[in-house]
Amino acid sequence: MTRFATQRAAVIAGIAILVAAIAFAVIEHGDQKKSLPQPIGQWYTALAAPYTPTANAKGACGVVMDAKTLGVAHPVLPCGVKIYIGYKGKDVLTQVVDRGPTGPGREFNLTVALSDLLHLDGTQRIKWRFAS
């Protein structure tokens, strides 16, 4: 075998090992189950109402708001914190995407998409808890 053929075989073997390692990593990564964060702590209650932020504009937390945005506005909870919102037996994982609310007595504003998902109309008492 010539020196060129030996080098070529070594390069091909190295590429084959690299491809096998990548394939193994992809298969291993694909087998991992993606699970939702677990609820933690106790349930709290609060008044919440739907709100319509300015369409396709960034909220106070930097999230672009549109008709499909699932999120809440809260005056104190940190941007991006994940929480479960419960209403009429349905619990939905969401996150803080904006600041607010401005309505008296309310603790949360829910985006229209989240309000629709929960079937929440007007100002209602919801339950909420943190997610891990």
C-alpha cells in the first residue's frame, strides 16, 4: 500500500468514526423524554382578566406579542418565570411575558390566547403556582 493510500484509508476511517459518534449522540439525545416542568409549592388564588397587548410589539419582557402568545402579565414576578395557571379544572403551563396589570384588584393579565385556552371571560378568580 502506498503512503497516499494509507493516509486516505486513515482519513476515511476517521470520518467513519466521527459519523458513527454523531449518529450515536443523535439517537441518544432523541431517546430523552421531554417533560413539562413539575408544579411546585402551593396553589395561590388571584383575580385575572384577559388583555390585548399591542399586536406584534415586544412586551416589557422582550417577548413579541401576537394572537398565539400564551403568557401572563404580572407586576412583580420576574420575566420568564414559569407558572401553572388553573381555571375551571384546566391547568396550563405558561410564563410571565409582560408587566401589568393596570386594572384595580387584579394580579394577572392573561393574553387572549391563554384566556381562550382556559375559557376565561372577564375578571375571574384563578389559581396559580410556580413550575420547577
